[in-house]
Amino acid sequence: MTADVESQEYIDQMALRAGFVLDFHKIMAKHDVGVLKAINDLRSEIRAGSQLDDKTQELLYVLGYTVAGFAKDHLAWHTRAALEAGASPEEILHALELVLLIAGVVPFMRGVEAWADVTGAEGIEPTVPAIAMANDGAPKR
């Protein structure tokens, strides 16, 4: 098996197993599939040997990845995984609220946006005149 075939098969297996791949995975699969395999093996070993249940692990992923500044799509993926593992939307929101204490309001806002996208949570509109603002502070048009 050539490295190209091995790399393609590995990234395809990752996509089938997880339902997604990151750009990082694609790059590593092409340029050093051995390291990508080692990273995934380590992740699998840590999860398999964990004394934490899947729900708790996913809540920690939501919290940790939000603090670390991961993209909203990645946060949404782990939010869905937490729900599938038995976490309630309220439990996930409470985990995100801890982000305020650890990393501040900007990562918290991104996490809440991902949570709302996944759970369908909506806000309420003011009944008095107000300028709609985007989360970056710019007026919405």
C-alpha cells in the first residue's frame, strides 16, 4: 500500500467514524499520517481509560474547547455530542457559564452562540427602541 492510498483510507475512515474532519486532519493525513494516527490513538486511549462517563467528558470538551477558542462549528459538534451522551441543554449552558470565570465574555459568547444553534434556543427582543448589535459590537444592518 502506498502512502497516498494509506492516507486516503485513513482520512476516509476518520470521516465515516466521526462524521467530520478538520483541515488539520486533512493536512496531517497527507503529510504525516503516522503522527495523525498517534494523536488519534492517544485520544482513544485517554477516553477508553477514563473514569469519567461520556456525558461528563463531552461537557468538559465543550468547556475546554470554548476556553481554548475553537471554532463555533467545533463547539456545536461537541454540544450535540454532549446532548447525545445525556446532558441536558441546561447542563451544557451551566458548563459554558464557567467559561466566564476562566476565559471571559468573548469565548463565553461564542460558546453560547454554538449552544443556541444546536439547541434552538432563542432570545427575547426588547419592547423598547434599541439598536441591534452584532457580537463584535457593530450595529446590525
